[in-house]
Amino acid sequence: MVIGLLINAIEKMKSAYLFLSGISTYYLLLEAIFYWEFSNAHNLVAVGLIMLLLFHLFTENKYLGIAIGVLFFVFNVYMIFALLAEYHQFPNGDPAGTGLLIVGFLAFFSSLLMSILLVYNSSNQSDKSPTRTA
């Protein structure tokens, strides 16, 4: 009975790990779609990000996952600094500035964590490319 409970707990942990390993790609894909939806329809940067994330989602390429994660990480660090610079333009105690800081920090920090998770999951992924023989 105890062994059955342990096996059940291990299976649940494996399914939770598989869910968490893919959630970063899905989150960044939804973020790119959101960016494309609220910018103009001819935004080629957003379309390129969506295509890269979809390609990574279907191929699960290790190096592409690391590159996308680093790209989103750098972008989010830049946006956090831009958010802080924008916040300092508001007068002290302004509720609009505080709201901007809270919502912006939550959005960019969650995206920053997802990009770190994507890099971590991609770097721990085994290389699926076929090996060459000499």
C-alpha cells in the first residue's frame, strides 16, 4: 500500500514537471500574440517571435530554446529599466504611477521568470539531433 502511494506521488510529480517544462513556451507565445494583437497588424517583430516560438514548440530544439529565452530575458530587463524610468516621471505618491509600477513589474517580472525557465529547461534537455559518424 505504501509503495503504491509512493509510485502514485512520483507519477504526479513527473506530470507536474512536464507541465511546468512546457508552460514557459506557452506563456511567451501568449505574450507575443498579445503584443501582436495590441500593436499594428503589420508588426514583423511580433510575427517573427510568434513563428520562432511555434517552431520551438513543435521541434523542441535545445539551442533555439536557449536563444529565445535569452532574447526574452534581455528584452524584459530592458523593459523593467524603462518602466522604472517612466515611473520616476510621475510625482511622488501619484496613484497612476503606482499602478503603472505594480502592473508593469508583475507583467515583466513574470515574463522574466518564464524566460529563465525556458533557458533552464532547454539547457537540461538532451540534444535530439542525430549524431554523425565519421
